Amino acid sequence: MPPKPPRKGGAAAKGGSTPPPPPAAAARLEFGETGFIALCDTLRVSDIVRTNAWKMYEKMSPTDGTLVSCSEKKKDMWGICIFTAAVDLDEMTFTFTELLKSIGMSICTCFHLLREMDVNMDTISTKVDSYVSRLRKKYDVLFALYHKFESTCGLIYVAQPSSQTATELSFPLILKTSWITFLLAKGKVLQMEDDLVISFQLLLCVLEYFIKLSPPAMLKEPYKSAVNALSINGSTRAPRRGQNRTTRTSRQTDIDTKVIEVLCKEHDCNLDEVKNVYFTNFIPFLNSVGAVTSNGLPEVEDLSRQYEELYLKNKDIDARLFLDHDETLQLHHIESSQLERTPRKNNPDEELNFILPQTPVRAAMNTIQQLMMILNSASDKPSDNLISYFNNCTVNPKESILARVENLGNIFKEKFAEAVGQGCAEIGSQRYKLGVRLYYRVMESMLKSEEERLSVHNFSKLLNNNIFHTSLLACAVEVVMATYGRNASQNDGINTETNLSFPWILNVLDLKAFDFYKVIESFIKAEANLTREMIKHLERCEHRIMESLAWQSDSPLFDLIKQSKDREGQADQPEPTCTLNLPLQHNHTAADLYLSPVRSPKKKGSTVSLNPTPVIDAQPVLGIQTQKPQKSTSLSLFYKKVYRLAYLRLNTLCFRLLSDHLELEHLIWTLFQHTLQNEYELMRDRHLDQIMMCSMYGICKVKNIDLRFKIIVTAYKELTNTNQETFKRVLIREGQYDSIIVFYNLVFMQKLKTNILQYASNRPPTLSPIPHIPRSPYKFSNSPLRVPAGNNIYISPLKSPYKFSEGLMSPTKMTPRSRILVSIGESFGTSEKFQKINQMVGSSDRPLKRSAEVSTTPKPLKRLRFDIEGQDEADGSKHLPGESKFQQKLAEMTSTRTRMQKQKLNDGTDSLATEEK
């Protein structure tokens, strides 16, 4: 029974700080445990929150006894249940920090327990998931920024200045006042508080403000010299005691930006962007705060009071506690070891023998700088080469392109300000301009490649295609947004979603996901300097489109499928299953997909190119008008990619759950593929993984394998890039959502019951071919290549990390680990063997950069492996009897590379034909 207080004690329970009288407390014992009641009173929760929390706790107790086995664990779980119930009911009467303090728990432990608690898929709602996700992202940003702030202040200020200076100001006071000022500015300026880059730029503005208010004796170089230079010029350092805040602020608006320049240089930050934040956000914030000054600094108590109001309103994290290194905000020891501080530049000439892991702020700045290096030489206007392409078109697209860029820019600026903060509109404009630069750069690269491939100059139809241009521009802007949107919790890559994460850009530009997908692969091929992380991000965008975004009700995909099925004399399927086990070709271009359907049937003996004729503004060949409707290239390629993605995810899940019944994987795949091909309406407004899990459950059911949905979703949650909403909130019918179990019973099973029961008979349906799974078409130069043999041998290029502030081609020192990467279990003896390795690797023509060519993806080598005697079956090479095992392995590796290079060259001549078969 939930522990409800008697009516007499109800008012006392809601009263907050006033403890209930002893009789009421005694009466509550029969309604539940005393500790739970006391915790509810401390957090001032309502009766309905109290009731729901206790029900949740009772539900959890028999589910996992390890969570509630001791009194401390009980209190932890009570707190988690109260928090969950309060969020679900929108009745947060306490802040998140209050909760942590009340149960004596760190924030990381709380997040961990919430994950553990969600063993039952109905325990934690998607609403709580979303709330916790926002909390986690905000904490990650605050944690990263505070550690950057603390280390930076150590480089700016003298910890123990002279006694005369110390009597006026102290380092701890400046530290405290600066941090609280930043928290207040961040809360008032930014609506989207998990933006790491803008938050850091705002932090630099705060540091600049306090550097100018500090006595030079408290400053270290180069900040001391910067402030003294301002004093000599008479632009600052007027007596502060007699000034009010408004006077000082108005003076600083017009002063030299020497200090901000030093800060930007020291932190590899873009000066123009920081200036923009300073004058459009920070100065207005200072004017609005109205802080009282004391000893030349804003009064810390006044700032703290204003921040307190903001914190209590948001009911989240009290970030002032970072100043006290409060236990509730500290990472676990293992986690904190992953976030080392940036090494200090005590002596630039001193050689460092190791590289510490990058902080999130440093990683974000480096990523932005690498993008800047690509775009520094680019223009936000069409180049002369592009103008030449425009002039060669039958209908010159220049005016429409420029008008489109301007119109979408205004829309983007407005939507960015709505998402981030009204004072950040110019920041959005700056990012959009970077996207425009990349848009023109990639467009020119695409057209140049097509010109070389087709020997034509007229691209009128493509360049006058509105959807193509909007998609290309959206992809360019997405690259910029993702570069700036790197989250503080990421060690590698850009994974964690923010308010500006994909598919935000699609909504802003009113672009369909299926249309956006068409440009992704061509975009990556056209821009050879994209970082590995950005390529992976775009590939993940492509996956999200194939999983769910392209299957939304208003998607053009469904019309394409219907047209495909309505074609006279064509097979009743978007993509024949017979092509599944063939290698996926990547010889298509953006023109193929945006002007699709485009392919003409290729006659025997004909030398007509498979390239799309609509790219050239020419009249169609006679006879084509009488042919049957042509196949859609974009739909065909989409289904090929969907099938491969679907099988990869199914294979991973089967490996986790059905290792003792591997024969079932092919049956599940057949049902899965049949559903996507013939019952594609089940995908409307749903997710690919929902069909996958239902297919797995259905086959296991008819095969009498005890595999429950609870086990399936538990394993599913461990897969990469999954969301609990996928199985907690599934469309049942229009406007109605429920769990995946309800979807299976009411929708999936009703639609596929006859088909599923066939698998229980002695004559099951014909099995679908297993898709051919190639390497990613987006070649990463640093990806290790596995030697096709029984042994786990990989060849990887030498990793050369770069410090972008010193230029793209300036490798930093090697780490201790990277100095000893060569080790193959036996003594090398002489240096000649090292030279053999260098010659072997050096003779390879494997490109260090991704090629923009469309037909360079090598097909997998057939029957190329090392047999038990070391003979290579591919070329019959034999080894000399006197050679060591290591020398034999070197010869085998050399033979393998030679074979790969020869086949790679041969594949270029027939890769197009394979796609047409």
C-alpha cells in the first residue's frame, strides 16, 4: 500500500520546512516506511507524486532485489522513484540538486541508477528519458566548461599576489565572481544551454571583462601586457571605486579588443565569432544585470541571488557547487581519468614526450579550426568557374540560386535565434555563411567531376532543379552545424543530439528526408577534406533517414514505391531480391538520383553510357518515348541500402540473442525482408527496428524458442544509436501510440499472421538472399585493413595527429604508445627488416586522401586467403624453406597488397556493368 499521510498531517507535509508534529509522524508508520515519508516531506512532494513513487518502488522491489538490498540502496531508489513520478506528473517541487543532496548521491550515480532501474520497459517513460537526457547534456557542458575555466584562470591570475593587492582583491574572490557571472549570463542569454561552443565563447567574454577589472599585479603574461597596453592608450583602467557599473560598461564597449584577441589566440578560438558574442550578447547582458560593485568587482552576493532565482525556476543543477568541488557534481574516478586537462604552455620550446587526451573544449575548437581551414579560401559567392558553368546552361540558374540562398538564409537566421536565443541571430548568420561557402565549393567540385566524366558543359536541368540545390545547401549547413554542435560528453565523433541536431535543418529548410538522402554520398565524394568524424556523422544521418525519417507519411518515398509497383510488365517490388547478394555499386551521382528515373535499357553490343542523359540539356533519343516507364534509380539505391542496413542490425541482434539458434537468422531475415518489400505500409510513421524486433519475436514464437520481448528490447538497448522511444512508443493507429508488444499483437501479427505461420510448416517460404555487406563507401584513410587470412593481422597507416593552430601539415609529437606500435612477437634482428616494411608500405598506391572518383571502391577478393602451409591460393606463390615465419608473412602481405591493387584497377572497367545486370 502506498504510504499516504493522514488528512491531519497533509498540510504539514506540504508546508516544506516545517516538520510534522510527533503524533502525525507516528501515525504514518502504518502507511509505509518512515524514511520514505521523511524524504517526501523534505522534497515537499504532493500526495499523488508520493503515491505514484511508492507504487513504482513496490514494482521495482521484486524485479531486482539487488537495487533495494540495503538501507542506503533503499533511500537511493526512493529518491529516484520520487524524481521519476514528479517529472511524469509535471509536479517538480524540488530542484535536481536538492534531490541529490537529500539522498547523498552524486549526479553520475543517479544517471547510472536510472539506467539500471529501466530493466522493465514500462518503468521509465519517454518523458523522463527526455528530461534526463537534457539534464545530462547540461551537466556535461557545465562540467567541461568549469574545468576549462579553472585551468584557464590558473594561467591568467597570480594565485598569491603582493600583500597590497591581496587586501583589495583575492584570487578566490575573482574566481567565484567570474564563474557566477558566467552562469547568470549563460542562463539569461542562451535558451539552448547545451551548446558547448557558444557557451565557451561567452565564457571568454566573461574572462575578458574580469581581466580588465583586475589589477595588473594579479595578472600573468600575456594578459598583464595586454592590460598595460590598454592603460597606456588610456582606454581602460580608470579609477573604479568612484564609477558605477553603467559608466564602466559604456566605456568598455568602445575600447580596444586586445585582451579578447589574446584569449582567442591562446584558445584557438575564432576572433570574429567571439566579438560577435561579446557585443551582441555579453554587453547587453551586463547592461541588464544592474549588479552592485564592491572593490571594483560586481557584488558576488547580488549576482548569486539573481542566479538563485534562475536555478530555482529551472529546477535543475546548482552549478555554483562546482566552486566547492561538491561531491554531487563530481565524476566517478574512472570517468574523470578520461578527461585530462590541457597541458600548459610553460615553455613553447620544451619538447613534450607525450600528448594528454583532449578536453571537450579543445576537441571542439580543433574541429572548428579544421573546418575553417577548408573554408578560409572559399567565398560565399559563386566563383568564376561556377559562373562559367551557369553561363553554359540553356537556362542560366544564377539568379534563382542567389535568390534561394538569400531567402533560405533569412529563414535560417530566424529559426536559429528561436532555438538558441534572440541575441544569437548574428551567430546563426555567421554559421549559415560558412555553410554557403561549403555549398558553392562542393557544387563546383561535383560539376567538375561530371564534366570530366561526361565531357559536357551544359548542366541546365540539374542546376535548375530546386530540390537538388536545397538538399546540397542543407547538407553543407548541416556539416557546419554538426561541427559547432560537438557535445561535451563525446570522446570521438558527433553523436549526442542537441536542439540543433539533424533533422533540425530539414524542418528549417522545409526539405523532405528522402530528398536529402540523395545528396549525401555525392557530397562526401566531392569534398575530399571532410574529417572522419564528419563523414561518420553524415553516414549516421543517412542511416536515420533509412530507419525512419524517409518513412514518414508525407515522404515522397511512398509515391515512388506506388509508381514502381504500377509499372506495366515490371516486377511487383521496388528492388528485386536477386540483387541482394551482389556488391553494392557506388557509381551513381547526384544527377542520377535527382533526375531519376534516368536509365535507359542497355542493348547488347551497345556502347551507350550508363550515365544519366538528363544531366545534359539535350533532346531524348528517339524511341525512348515508346519504352516502358523507367526504373527509379533513387528508389532502387534506397532499397538496396535499406536492406543492407536492416540485415546488419538484425545480424548484430541475433548474435547477442540467438547464438544457440543461428539457423533462425535466415528465417527472420526472410520475414523481415518480405515485410519491407511487400508490406511496406507497416513502415509508415514507424521505425525499421520495430519491424526487425517483431520479425524476430514472430519467428521465435512459431519455432517454440522462448525469447520474450523484454529480453529483445533489453539487448536492443545495448546496440549503438538506439533510442528507447523506438520500443516504448510505437504507432498503433492514427494518433494512438503504445509499446512494441501492443503493436505486434494488434498490427504486425494481424497483417502477417498467415505468412508467419508458414515458417512452422515443413515447407517454409523460399529464403531471401543474404545481402552482400561491403565496406563503407566512405573510405577512411586511417581505417585498418584486415589481411584476408585466418590470423588477426591488420595494416594501418601511421597516425599523425595534428595541432591545427600550427597548420594542417604540422604533426605533433608521438605518444609513448605510438612509438612502439611495431611488435610481431619475435626479434627482428637487423634493421633491414624494418626497411622491408617501409618499402612495402611505401610502394602501395593506396591514396592517403579519399578519392572523389566514383568507381574506385574495390570489390572483395574471392578465395584470397592464406592456407595452413602459408601458400597464397590467389597466386600460388611459395616461400623459400629458409625464410622465418615473419619473412613469410611479409611476403604474403606484399602479395596480398599487389593483388588488391591489380584487382582495384581491373574493377574500374567493369563496375558499371555490374550495376546494370
